[in-house]
Amino acid sequence: MRSESLAQSLKEFLSGERYILHNTASEAEFLKFIEQHKHELDCIVLQDDFSLLPAIKRLYEQGTLLPVVIFPGELEEITFGVTANNQAEVTYTSDNSHPTSTANPLFHAAEVRLSQVQPSKIGNFIDQAIASFISLAPECSVTEFPTSIENTIDSGTNGFLMQQQQRLSDKLRERLGYLGVYYKRNPRFFFRHLPQQERQKLLENLRSEYRQIVLSYFSQAETLNKKIDEFVDQAFFADISVSRIVEIHMELMDEFSKHLKLEGRSDEVLLDYRLTLIDVIAHLGEMYRRSIPREL
């Protein structure tokens, strides 16, 4: 980073226990450090200036693809303030910076590129960069990479990108519980964002899976835990609420109750299946609890 004041601000806001920060003073030192530690890093933070593109070309030559946050080049300090924890903060902007966009990426299509930023939000931008990188389609074509470095990319780059994505996701899962899974969720596939027809299809599938769980819950079926895990995974990635799970349970119990009454039998037995609902909700609730980043 050319801006020493911005670098210092970022160091202060990344000094918590969640981060291990490595700051380099020159391009040569940066490239050497990345080459030696690229399999240990989660994200790189850069500043856009005349030396950035040559450095990015070198990263490609090294076979290095990582989540990245890119700050604009020439920065001016425009406002001062105090954050909630009483830390002094400066807001920066740039007259010749790029907007937050990947239309013309410098590094790759999942980069987070900023025109103005408050240093206190760097943690959020790092989270966004990691999430975007993991969601980047492994089969993306070279046209999605910067045109100025297309000649640097060989046929093995896409495979390497997939390996990097998987490595980062696995590492996050191991170190932070389900946080790696959280990053792999794509909001486009959340239930509330789906078209009506796809919503209905998802609900029908969840109802069918939950029905199978209920029917085998008090049996000795060895596949029960697997069924619950698969149901919870599907609900989690679709960001299904607990209330929606309760609704599915009540609809199924109502259906069973009607059948039992038609057969002249008591429906009191259905009360036992409250255990099924509690079990599934506990699994789903724990997955949500362990997956959400502490800052959120």
C-alpha cells in the first residue's frame, strides 16, 4: 500500500484475535511472502497503483489465486470520526478510483474493489471477498479474467482455482466450525429469492424428506441420522427459517391426524413426534449458530 495512514488504520482494525496480519513494505517482499505462504493465506489486501498490474501478473505466474480486497489508488482523507469502541477513524475517498465492480477485474471476477471505504469495515470486506471467491464458478472461462493477463493463464489455471476454493473452504470449516459452510451459501438460492415455482418445488421436496424422517424416527433405521443431516443441509443452504420447519411439521401432523380419525384411531400418538421436530430444529439451529461470523 502506498498510503501509510490507510495501512496503519487497517492494521489497527485487524488487530483482533480473529486475524493474523502480515504487512509487507515492498512489491518484492510481498511476492516472496505470497510465494512462501500462499497455501496458508485467506485473503490479500492491495492498493491500486501503477505497480499493481505487474504484481498481479507475477501472482498468476506463481499460480496464486486468492480472495482479494483492492483499495483505490490516490486517497484523500475527507472525514474524521469515532467508532463505537472509541477508536479514531478516517474515511478515505478517491477522485480517480474504480467503483465496486467486477466488470473489468484487475485480478479475478470475485475481487472486491472499492472506491471509498471506512477502515472499520475492512472485516466485512474480507468476508465478502472470501464468500465471492468460494462462489466463483470453477469452470469460469479466461474471458472472466483480466484481458491484460489472459496470455499468462494456461489450461491448468481453472483447475487450480477449484483447488484453491476447496482448500479455503475446508480450512475455514476446520478452524471456524461451520463458517466455511456459511461462506459457500449463495444468497441467489435462498428461499426468499427464488421464483414462485422453484419455491413450491423446494417446499415439496422438504415436505417429502421430512415425512420420511417422521415415518422412520422411532424405528431402528440406520439411515435416520443421514436423512436428518440431508434435510438440515438443504434447509440451511436455502436459508429456511425455523418457523417454516414448524409449519411443515404441523401440516404433516394434521394429515396424519385425519387418516387416523378416518380409521377410528386416536391421534394422541402424534404427540410423540414432537421429539422429531425438536431434534430437527436443534440440528438446524446449531448449524446456524455455529456458522454466522461473530461480527454479524
